[in-house]
Amino acid sequence: MALWDQLMWSLRHSRKQLLESLLIVVAIALGGGVIITVLSMFLSIGEQYRGFEQAEHFRLLELVGKNEALRREGAPLTLLDFAAESGRWEATLEEIEELQEHLPPNMHVYVEAYWSAATPLLPEVEQGEEESSGGAALGWRYANHLSVMGTIPEYFAFRQMPLQTGSFFVSEDVKQGNRVMVLSDALAKELFGESDPLGQAVPLAVFGTEETWDYTVIGVFDPPQGGESFAVFGRDRTAYAPVTASPYGSGRGDESSFSNVSIGLDVGVDISAALEQVESEAQLIWGDQIALRSSLLEFQESQKQMQRYALLIGVFASVGLIIAVINILNLMLARVLKRTKSIGLSMALGSSRFLVFRQFVMEAVSLGLIGSILGILLSFALAKALQQVLGTVFLTGMGGTRVFLGIALGFAVSLVFAVYPAYLGSRTNPVDALRTD
């Protein structure tokens, strides 16, 4: 008998006991669908985590005052001590430099401070912009403004910005509060056209003041893919200057202090080990005044609760699937007993024991595969529903993996629990079988 004929034979016998077969298919579909969804989620989370470790945002550690950390609700924190000091914690540039000296070269300590300013080098009204009926449009209002990010040289070492011409500012510029500036290529062309921007001055007028400060351009770079954007200006409208050159500050590095310090890690650095090392070094400088946070570890913690719920659901689904496969076993044993006489007649007419064995296996496998196909469809529906409810991205994609898991699970479950009944059927003695009523 051909394989196709045996499959049709299996489906005909399944239709004769339609209710039993339908219950088995539904049980496999429900249990398999949930298990496929849970397994796909865990596999997808592993892939996402490996990708996150390469992203700049998740390779950042944040150093803040302990009181500030305690005020941030809902974020898991790594605290250097349990007690919080009163008052606001701030780090000086000298302390930041000391921390950098005690860390390896693949860890970069820096600070960020933004301010916005208007410059006469940009038109007050962009071409094509018109004032709306309710007042000036947003693009018109900020057309001649740009964002300036105050930082220190370690920021560029972490971001690895590709420099086109000139140079980045150095530690001496920060210490002296030199008004120098590094521009993106797009901003340099917007300010100076095709002229060489190096050495040219960018006059800036800051909100709330009437005084103008001139910043000398010392470098031009290609903006990084993951660069910052500030307010409505975007990354192409962001310039970089020493943090001590802010018009709001004193311009003296020894008097500057910061309530938030970032530590950027190069690709490949173990984040957990880096967290421990930075924590111990920071404790030597500031004692128990500060808290250290990791974006990646916080994200992992936020996903653990969802994983626990998913695991619990998967356990219940597994129990349901086990019940389903036990039903397959009982069904196949009952069918073998009911067909003892027909099995004996088939063997008397020339059917081999292997052929009888394969017939019963095909019947069980066909039910399992039908259930697994329905389970795969259910898995996609569950993933869509969970994505809308939880807003998670872990269940998107993985279509090929889900199909593979579903087919493999359905085939394995039906095959394993069909072997024993099929074996009993193939060992039937045709003489004894034909004597039964």
C-alpha cells in the first residue's frame, strides 16, 4: 500500500470517530499553540538581548545621587549602600577625571549639558515656511536656532564619531572653558555653505540674554547613526562644545559640577562586570552618596516578570498537552483492540507487520500534524494579541521558528505515543484474531 493510500486510510478511520479525533486535535492545538508562543518568546528575547548589548543606549551606565535615584519610581537600581545622604549629590570635573583614571580604556566617563541658542548665520524664517493662522509655525519659530551639547573629550571616544576635518576639543579646552565648537557636516554646510568652516566663528545668542558669544569651529564630523536629537532641532542641528563653555556657567572647569555622570562601555565589554568595577571605584571617591544604574540590566529586570508569567502559562499548557497525548495513547490502544479482527484479516491477505505498524502510526501522526498546524495559527494570534496588550516587540517575527517548532512538536508528540499501540497491533496473531467475534 502506498504512503498516500495509508494516509487516506488513516483519515477515514479518524472520521469514523470524529468526536474523539476532534477533541485530540483541539487539545494539541491549544497546548501546542501556547507552548510555541512561549518558546518563541524566550528564543526571541535571547536574540534581542544580544542585539541590545551592541546598542549605545544599553552600553551606558548612569551615576546619580542616591536621593535622586530613590525618587525615580519603577526603575530597578543598583545602590552602593542602603542609606541615602541628605542633600543633592554633585560631581566635579576633577572627580570625574579621577574616576576615568581608575577605569580601563574601554570605559568612558563623560557628562552632558544641553542649551539652545540663536545664530544670525541661519535665516530667521526657513524657505517655504509661512506663519499659520494661530501664530508662527514651529519650524518658523526655531528656524535660526540650534542645539549645543556641552561635554568632555571622552564622549567622542565612546561615540566614535568619524571626523572629516579638524579635531575634537581636548581636556585643556574643558579646563580653560575655551569657546570652541565641533559641527556635523550638515550643520557646517547650513552655516557656511561651501566655505571652509575651520577657524570661523559661530555667534550664539542664548534664550533670556542679550549678549552674544562667539564659538570657533575646530572640527567637522559625520553624525553618528545613533546620535542625539534635542527638542525640535534634530541631530543635524546639534553642535558640540566644552561643557565649561556654556554661557550659563562660569567658564572655569574647577567650579563646574554635575548631578548626572555617564559611563559609556565599548562593544564587547561585559556589562555586569563593568557595573561592579565602576561601582567599587565610584564608592572610593563618593562613598555611599551615589547610585549606579544600567539601562540594559533595568530592561532585563523589567522583562523577568513577563517571563515568569509566560513560564507559568507554558507549564499549564504543557499539562494540557500531556493530557492530549495520553488521550492519543488511549485512543490508539482502543482502536487496536477494536480492529483486532480486521488486522488479522489484513495480515492473512498478505499485509506485513511493518505495514500494519505504519498504518497506526500514520493515523496518530495525521491527528498530531493537524493539531500542530492549528496550534501554529493560534500562536500567531496569541503573539498579535500580546503585542497589542503588552506593547512588547519580542513576539514579532520568528515566523519560521514558530512553524518549525509547531511541526516538530506535533510530529514528536503523536509519534512517541503512537509507537506502543502500533507495535501491539503489528504483533497480532492472525489466527487468533480471526477466531474472535
